[in-house]
Amino acid sequence: MGSRTTDALVAEIKTLASQRKEEKLQIQKDMVELRDEHNWSTREIAAATEIPQQTVVNWLQAYDEAVTNLGQPSRLTPQSVQAASDRRVAQRVLREQPTEVVEQMIRELPRERRQAVLAEFGDGYAQARRDFDERERNLTPAQRSEREAAGDAVTKPIREAMAHFAVPLKVVPLLEEATDALRELISDHSLTPELISAIDEADAEWRTELEVARAMAGLEVQS
């Protein structure tokens, strides 16, 4: 690193101080030169360049970390404060970006991450789903095996009937479609007491027919 005068280094730092990251990385190199070639302290660098001393300390530390790891200096923030820096950046984005941009960012998150975020802000379905996933994660292997065995006992006669007669089962896709529709209503906060009442009536009729089907299949009718 060729040595330049301190006046030249300070002038360049002041010129580049408000520019893009690429220019700030050059500032960082200039600070290193002031320190290593001219034996300036961080306080002297801060006073001459009018850059906060803590910023000078952070930039020099980030540079030293990169050199220690045999990498090309490309960061302005040392690892010790990176998490706090990332948090400030995220807060600034959430605070300043239009609402539709923030909503799009949330929609693009992985499903579990998106549900966790929505649950924190009162989304009913997301909260319920998070609780369900938590219970699933806490199941012991014995509990999981017991549940799978019980489910197999219930569905085996149906699977055998389907395999024997090769009859298309239309009920399951319809139920899945209804579940998806209900999930959307919950997520959109579109449910009203009248709509819930209508769903309850349809569900009661469905469950009555299901108990008849259970009896015809030789399964125990649930109380």
C-alpha cells in the first residue's frame, strides 16, 4: 500500500463519506492506511474526517477480520455487531417501504416462517397452525406410532375397498377443497357468525352421513 499524505487521505474520506458502499470501502482502506502507515489513532481519524469514532472502530475491525480470514475486505461491519446492523436495516426497510412491498416480502417467505410472522400479529389461522405444528414437533415416537396405528386401523377397510373395486373416491378431494376454502376465509378474516352457523349445519349433516358410512363399514360409531 503506497503511502500518501495525511491531508490527501482525509480529503478523500470526506469526499466519499456520503457515497455508495464501494466508496465507503475505499474510505475503509484509507483509514487503515492512516492507522498503519501514519500511526493515527481511531480518535485522530474520527476528529480529522468528522466520521464518528465508533464507525471508524467498526470499519477498521471489519477490515482486520477480513485480512485475518485471508479474504478480500468487503464488509463495513464487524461480525460482533452484524446482527444488530442487520436488525436496523430490516427495521428501516419495514418502516420506509410501501405497505404493498412489505406484504409481498412476507408472502415470499418460506411457509413456516410466514406463518410464524403472521401469528405474531394476530392472524387466527396462522396462530392455530403454529400451535398445531408445535404439538406435532413435541409428539414422542411412541405417541406418533400410536396415532399412525389408529389411523391405519380406521382407513384400512376403505383402502381395501378402493383397491378391490377400483372406484374413484370423490369425497376426499371435495373435503380437501372445502378445507382450503375455509382456510382462506380464516386468513382473510371473512368469517361471520352467520357463515359459521351455515358451516356448522353443513358439517352436522356431513358427520351424520359419515357415522352411517362407519356403521356400514363395520367401524365403531363415534360418540
